[in-house]
Amino acid sequence: MGWVKRNLFFVIGGVLALGLLGAAGFYDWNCWHRNTTAYVKLNEIYNQIKELNSHKPSPGNEQINNIEAARQQERELRNWIRQSRDYFRPIAPIPSPASGPLSDPVFGDALHQTIDQLTHEAAAANVGVEPAAANFSFTVLRDRVSFAAGGLNPLAAQLGEVKAICEVFFAAGVNELDEIRRVKVSLDDNNGPQSDYLAGTSVTNSFMVTTPYVITFRSFSPEIARVLSGLASSPNGFVVKGINVEPASGVAGTAQFYQPQPSGMTHPPAAPGFPPAFPPAFPRSTYTAPVQAAPSGGPKTILQEQLLRTTIEVEIIKLSARN
């Protein structure tokens, strides 16, 4: 104890030195541990970069930045989607939200008015409507005064879409509208005739909703061309997914096209089974044969076309609002 008193400064200095040595050792150990952890992480990043660079395409290098190129392409794609909205304009539901809250009486009145309007439009366009299509796929709903819960909004959307589709066929001047089929969207649809419905459903993804419809009609080939042209030129996003054309068996009537007649007969006689001309939008086309010498003994048939029964599957594409 006396030695400590005599060498007090030495003892204090030794204790301080030992403390500093311990602190230095702990600092060195901590730095070594941190460096080891950073080295392991650096190796992981290096291996990941090496693996990515082995992919095709790779993220790029100092000269080529494929990541930024991908971001630029994404911006271009989204810009194209925004521009394409002019070709995929949504079809307004019937009744539209501007008409007020959608309720059973409001939808019931709109359904009756729309079916009556389509019936008059078909008559004005000289388009026959078969009994299976008389209610335009809403047979089970026409006489209802109340509707299943949760079905009004999708039914209103379908009513607007069916009206838009039918007007394309009326403008094309088809001869007969045989059948319209849609997907089931309401519990009420389970009680309807199967001829009104499709087995499929609407398909939804992050970009759009596609809703299928199938329309069967009878006409000649010029009207089929007009239907396809009308669907293609519509701004409502109609896409023809399939078409089947066959002779309209069991239906009398063919279209006959005649050569020009001698002087004094300015119009050929009406063709058997061929309906009168339809003036609006797409008038029925006529065939003009090359000018030849007038035949003796009346008009001579040079082309005879058979009435066709056509089934078209149409999908309506509705873009997502967030794209």
C-alpha cells in the first residue's frame, strides 16, 4: 500500500493505459466485424449484378442503361393507352347515372323504353326481328317490376351495350336479326331462356374489362361487310373474336342481279326475296354488270347470291379508369 502511495501517478497512468488499450481493442473488433459484414454484403451485390448481367436483356452498362430504357418504354406505353381511349370510348349505361339514383322503377322504365326504341329502329331500317330476339336478350326482365339486389348496375351497362351493338346492325341493313346473347350478370337471368345467354363471363385484368356478346342474323354478303365495317369503325371498342357464315337453310329467297336493260326500262325488276332498299347510313348495294348488248327475251340473271345466316362473337373492351 505504501508503494502505491509512493507511485500513485504511475498506478493511475497504468490503469488509464489499460483502459485505453481495452477501448482500442473493442474499437478494432467492432471495425473488423463491420468490415466483415460489409464484405459479405458486397459479395452478395456483386454476385447479384453478375447474375443480372448474364440475363438477356441485362440491366446495361456504362454506355447502355436498359433500366432507364425500360422506364421510357413504360411511359410510352401508358401514353399510347391514354391516346387509344379515343378508340375505346365507354358506352353509357341505360339509364345513365345523370338520370338520378338507379332503382327498380327507373331501370324498369328505361328497359321498356329502350326495347320499344330498338323495335322502332329495326322497323325503320327494314330489319326483321325474330321472336327469339324480340326483347333483345332481356326477355325475363321485361315484365318485372322488381329486380334482384346487386344486378341493376351491370344490367344497365349491358342494356346500353346491346343498344349500341343493335344500332350497328340496323345501320348495316341486315335482313333479319335472329338472336342476341349476353353473359348473365343478375340472379334474375337464371330464370331466363337459354337463347338469351352465353356460358362465359366478363374478363377483368389490370388494364381492361372485356364483355362478350354473340349476335346471329341473316343477310347477304354486302350487309355482312357493312356489319364488320361498322364494328371496326365504331369508337366503342368493338372487337370481332369470331364469325361463322352458313347458308340460311329453310329460308326462301335469293338475290338476283341483272344486266342493264334496254332503253325505256331504267330500273330492273325487284329481285325475289330481296327486301326494299334502306336509305339511312348504309343503303343496300346493287351490282352493276359490265355493259353488254341487251339480251333478247327479257333480263338475264348473271349472278345469284344465297341468303346467309351469320353468327358473330363481339367483345366490348372497356379500359380501366386508372390507365
